[in-house]
Amino acid sequence: MWRLWSLAICFTLIAIGATQTSLKPSYLPAIGRTFSYRLLVNGEVQAEASGFAWFAQFGATIEIEQKWQKMGDKLKCDLTIKGGKLRVFSSVGERIQKLGWVQLTFITTPTGEILDIMGGGARSIDELVANFDLMATALAALVLPFPKEGVQIGDAWQGVHQLGATVTLATVQCVEQPANLPPRLQPIKLRLRYLLPIDALVDPTLRSQWNFTARYSAESEVMFSITEGRTISASGTIKLEVGTKIPVPKLSQDVNPNQEQSQPEGEQREEGQQSQQQGQQSQGQNQQPPSTPTPTPSFQLKVEAKFDIVPML
């Protein structure tokens, strides 16, 4: 009996040691390979402009392609929208928008911290929205920061993404090793949160003049393969809040001075005294009510969406 207990304890210690071994993240197996995903998005949009409110629901199915390449001592991740369809339902009816080719290139460290973003030149408002959505999706699921020393189940860490002069902090937790995926992939389940201050990407002068604020935030769960250095699948929520107040120029009031004809000094003094007395008598009658200030035009936008990323076979 004691021998059986000893064997059981040994096997337990071995199992615990196996689960606590560091998993060294590696993107190298993904270098030169292309991975295709299907992004499914559903959400709601609320907008308000100068007292006028607008509400809509939307859904999109988008095909995304991801490719990693080496770039000296850094990595380059090309993320491309190959195509897709966006459907918007509102009080004015249904709108269907086809999404064309859009690409962003992320320059990262060997452990996935973003150093720079290239591309994204938008030619229309739809492409601009697609650029932001692609960047948000990448940060929420496809470009993940890892610690250099490797991770263990239960570990939590923070990664720093540098978007120009903007620093975005991502918090990641390694939750578990899923048993429903092939062990050869070394799959791990990650929880990720990040906040992206989009307004920091706008010129400070324009941002100040228009009182512009914009925030992207995301919470997601990601199935990640340590062996292949890539996301297997992901799901989560993305929120966007935008606000601005458009400045209204103040109208200058032109005051026309009274033109006085040349008169003798005595007559001018008498007329001045008379006009002063008349002005005091009629002051209460001629007072005008204070002018009502013109309301400042404003715009508020809120977007809440859920997304799923699944691999395309």
C-alpha cells in the first residue's frame, strides 16, 4: 500500500513539474508562412450630433491574411483584408458595403511588441474605418506581446506597443493549456486587455481645437500555438468612443461712431447735458434682453462589437 502511495505521489509531482515548465514563445516557425482567418463581427452603433440621435446594427464577415517575415533583428507582420461584406441596419433601411483590399504592416520585436505601423493610407471613410478595425483586431488577437523569459500557466505580464508617439499597454494572462487541441501545437489560452488612445494619433493642434477624444478598448480570449508562433482562434469584445465639439467663431460687432458736426463749444455743452438727461430717463426702457449664446455643435459616437476569429482551411 505504501509503495502504491509513493508511486502516486511521484506521478503527481512529475505532472505538476510538467505543467509548471516555462513555455518559450517563438514566432520563428511562422516566418515565411501565410495564415488565413475569417473575422466575424456583430455590434451596435449609437451616434448623436447636435441633438440628433442615430442608431444602427451591423454585421461583417471579413477574410484576413497574416504573414510574418524577418526584418533584421525585428519581425514584420503583414495583415491584409482580402475581402468581405459589411451590412448595416438602421431606421433608414439596409446598407451593404463590400470591403476591398486593405493592408497594414506591423514592425515588432521578436516577442511581439509593436514598434511601428506602416501603410493604411485611406482613400475613403470606409477604408479609414477598415484600417482602424484591422488595427484593433490585430491588437486584440493577432499581434500579441510575450515576455522574453517564457511563460507558465497562471502568469500575467504587460507588453508595450509603440504607435508613433503613442504608447499602448496590453495586459496578458496565461490561463491554461487546452486539452481539446493537438499537443504538438503547444496550445495555450490567453486573456488580453488593452486600451488604444486613438486621439493621440491626431495632430495635437487639431485635437485641441476640436476637443477631439477617441478610445478603442478590447478584451479577448486567444488560443495561441507556441510551436507555430501564431493565433489559432480568438473571440472578444471591442469598444469605440469618439467625441468632439466643433468650435463656432464669434461674430464681431461693428460699432459705428456717431459723427458730430462742428458746433460752437457752448452749444455742444448744452446738447451734451440734454442728451445725458434723456439717456438716464430712457435707460430702463431701452435695455435689451441678454443675447442667447449659440449652442456649440457636438458629435458623440459609441460602438460596441463582438468578434470571433477562426482559421480558414
